[in-house]
Amino acid sequence: MKAITVSDQAAGVAGMTLEERPAPHAAENDVVVEVRAAGFTPGELAWPATWTDRAGRDRTPSIPGHEVAGVVTALGYGTTGLTLGQRVFGFADWARDGTLAEYVSVEARNLAPLPADIDFVTAASLPISGLTAWQGLFQHGRLQVGQTVLVNGVGGGVGSVVAQLARDAGAFVVGVGRPAHRQRAIEAGVHRFVDTDGDWFDDVEQADLVFDVIGGEIGVRSASLVRDFGTFVTIAEPPRPEAQRPGVSAIFFVVEPDRAQLADLARLVRAGRLRTFVGDVIGLDDAPASFGAPTKGLGKTIVRVREE
């Protein structure tokens, strides 16, 4: 099969190459998915799991990409809940070869059925940002109707989904982002947009839940905007000591696969209550060169491996 591989961490996206690799097989509780569309986050090239297996052994050349939408072509022993020929979407294990390929082997529990009226490109843009937003708001943040949510980085893939899910759940949503992201934030349903020109912290009231996707000094200062007995949720880094105070929950988490939550996200997409913002859509053959080039606009880059 054709696959994009990486072997040199220092080279970044410039080190990506398209080559022939053996097609995967379906191990116990796995399925093989014929990939129709895949998502890729450049930041994953800095993750240790891209370069080593769970025992810390080198596994290069590795295939990056973790978000997938496609069709099941093989079932491993013990696999339940999915069938041959079924449309699915979800994400691949962090420490295994990924989705920038014609086929990928995935644990069945990491995938959910994909309704026929959601296209593969849309589905491939949803798993990581959608599950991250869902788990941060509802599992870790325990969001309640009528609360105020502040999300920084609202123009990004995760931030824009956080804004939509929070508003849909009955929260008042304040989105913080660069001035160029104002329209994106409005489309995501924020009640108020605050741009990062100047010292925006002086222009924001406290919130019940602050969702941080940036970290660093921005994350620390964002944590100061949490009301007493509120929650600071971050996906950027473990909360620094200066970002913690008595009476406020400070939570760092890494997104986990969840079939039921993926199904819930798909239902929201079908109902018109959730959308993802897709940017460039490129072919597998063109992807290595395209990842290093400027994008044409805001939104997640998706690799279309096969036509619908």
C-alpha cells in the first residue's frame, strides 16, 4: 500500500516521504480500515509515541496521522460492534502506525459507525477535536446549564468545537483569539469574542470553566479567570503551581477514544448543531509537499486518500 512515513524527528514535515509499505493485518480486537480520509496534526511529530513503541523502542519509519474515516475491510479475532463493509470513523492508537496510508489497523473500540449522510472528509476532521472538547467540557469540566465558559484559541480546531458544544449545552461562551479569527468564532456560536490585541485579560470577567488550549503564560493567566469553585481545564500542559489555587479544580488531560461519544458527536453533526472547519483537502500523493507549504485558509487540513 501507499503510505506517508517519517524517520527523522529533526526534519519535521520536510522529512515526510511517500513510499510503499506492507498492508496491515487485523490483530485480535482490531479492524483494518480502507482509509478514505485522514486528519494530521503537525504537532504529533513532537510526540514520543510517533517515534517509539510503548516499550520505548524505535519504530521508525513510522506512519503519522491519527484521525480516520473509511470502510472496514477486515475483522480481527474477537472484534465486536463493527462489520465488514461498514463506514466508520475514529482515531488510531498513539503508538502504532497511523492513518496517512491506504489502510490502517485500528482497535475496534476506537471507531464508531459513520452515518451515510456524513462525508468522509468531515468525519476525518472530527475525532480528536470533537472528543477533546467533549471530554474537557463534560467529563472533566462537568459543565452545567447557565454557566460561563471561556475558551482561548477559539479559532482553532479544538477551540471552535468547545465553543459549539458549550453553547449547545446552554452555557454563555466567551471566545478568545486572534483578530483574524473573529468570524470563525462567531460562526462557532460565541456570545462574546475577545481578540488578543493588547492585554485582553483586563477585558474579561471570570468564568465558571476556562478551557485552555495554549499553555505557557497564557495558560497561567487564563487560570486566574476561573471563579471560586470553578474549573480550569487544559490540554496544553499540566497546570503550573502558579495556575492553581484553593477552591479551583485544575485539570490536565489527554483525549481518549470513546465510541459512544463519537456517536453523540455524529448525531450533533447530522442535526446541524455541530460543524468542523475544514481547510485544505489534499491527495495522499501530494501530502508530503503540501504539509510544508502555506495553507490557503483557516481550518484543519485533511488528506483525501480515496474518493467517496
